[in-house]
Amino acid sequence: MNSGIGKKLGIGFGVIVAVMTCAGGYAIYQLAKSSAILRDITEHKMTAAVAAFGVRSNFDEMVWSTKNILLRGTNRETMDKELELLNMNKERLETIWTPMLEKLMKGPDIDDYEKQLYEQFQRQYAQFNDAWTEALPVYQSQGQEAADKIMRDRGRGGLGPLLQLVRSLRETSLMQMEEACSRIRTAVTVILAAFVVAMVIAVIAVIYVVRQLTAAIEAVSQHRRDT
């Protein structure tokens, strides 16, 4: 039997180990990057989008509450109900959604455009609160028309930037998610390709060993017949 069979089998096994090690290392790298991207999405971009949507929802209800008060607030019960709804949404916006969003907006993952959108909302929100603080006593003392002049166009300008912020955060999250999925697909493809290469090498090695053994057995049998 060929004395080099052990060496050749060792080389074949070494090639298989090298291929699987390289493929495994590359796949682990891609999966780690995917995990980091998905963690960033869940902890930053997508959470910020949810918080921004919560702010927008509460602020929108606040704006409508002020309009309802100015339109139907002559009835004391109706006015108290709308004021309660306004204050409830204001408290929810300022104690739940805004702290969450502001914390995320200070992170490195938020770009300048998104920060500008949030700053636009903050200005509009401050103007809305100041206008309402002024309009409510005017409404109670001078009536709807005087209060309407103070509240005209207040609040609506803050909803647009919030909507754009939600869209921007969502689009970025989707692009990052696609990148993560692409990395996962690459990792799976590399592992499958490495497995196929390893199987081919293993099959070639088995065929080689079988042929060598068959040749050795035939040589021994022939030698016995000759003797």
C-alpha cells in the first residue's frame, strides 16, 4: 500500500478543518454585526420612532382639546371634561414620551436632520403652551373670538416635524434591518458553501482511500497466487 496515504489523508483533513474554521469565523463575524445592528434598531431608532409617535399622538389630542374648549366650552361640564383630557395628554406627553424621546435624540445614532425636526417641534410646542396659557383666561373673560385670535395656527406647525421624524426613524430602521438580514444570508451562504466544499473533499478522500486499499488487497492476492 502507498506509504503516503496517511500524509495525504492528513492534508485532506487539514484542508477541511481550515475551510470550516475560516467559514465559521466569517459567519460568526457577520452574525455578530447583524446582532449589533438589530440591537441598535430595537434600543435606539425603532424605540425613538415609537416615542415620537407617542408624542405626536398626545400633542394632536391636546390641539383638538383646545379647539373643542373654544368651540363648545360654554357648558361648564363640557369645558371641565375637555380640560381634563388636555391635561391628561399633556402629562402623558411630558412624563412618558418626551423624556424617552429626548434621551434617545441625544444618542450618536440620530442624525442632524432628525435633531432639527425635533427642535422644530419643541419650538412649536413651547409656543402652543404659551398661547394656551394666555388664551384660556381671555376666553373666560372676553369670549371665543378673542381666544381664537391668540390660538390661531398654534400647534399644527408642530405635528408636521413629528410626522417627518417618525418617518425618518422608521426608514432608517428598515434600511438597517435589511442590512442585518443581508449579513445573516451571507453567513448562511458561506456556511453552506464551506459544508459543500468539505463534503467534496471528504468524498474525494474516501474514494482515494478505497482505491488505495483495493489496489493493496489485489496486490497481496496476486502475490499469494504467484507464490
